[in-house]
Amino acid sequence: MKNTMYRNEFIDGMNDVRPDNFTYQGLIALYNYFDELEEDCGIEIEFDPIAFCCEYTEDSIENIAANYSIDLELSTEEVIEYLQERTTVIDLGNGDIIIQDY
């Protein structure tokens, strides 16, 4: 038996378990990503806040580039392209991104 989870329930559930992992804007983007993924793939994603927090990271593009030893002289667009070739990237449009850790 599955329940439909709406955006506010997703955000509240994530904040109840791990309030410091994602910003509000990041949670909205992550919810939208999962919602689209379910529609595109025809699968249901189980709500698992701990797994989401272990599998996805929200940070600045510069910090993520440094953490993954990506050439810091690349432009922001080049860093995002590099990451998109290797993993899922959700651009928050404010200099921060969410990536699926790899």
C-alpha cells in the first residue's frame, strides 16, 4: 500500500529527520526531481529521508568542485557539464546545486 506524498509533506518529513541537510529551496527542487522521475520511469520512489541525505548533496558549485577534485579554473558552466556527464545535477539557480553523490 502506497500513499501519495505532497510537497509540503515531503519537506516536513525531511526536516523532521534531517533538518540541516537541504535548504527549503533545495527540498522543493529535490521533491520536483523525484516527482518527475516517478512520472518518467513509471516507478514509485519510497520516501526515505536518511537515504536521500546520504545519496544527494546540496552545496555551492565551488565546494562540490573542490570536494570532487574538479579543476577549479573551469567556469561554472564547465563544472556543471562535467558533473552532468557523471551524475544527476539539480541546479538551484542561486549558485548552489544538488548532486547525486558518486
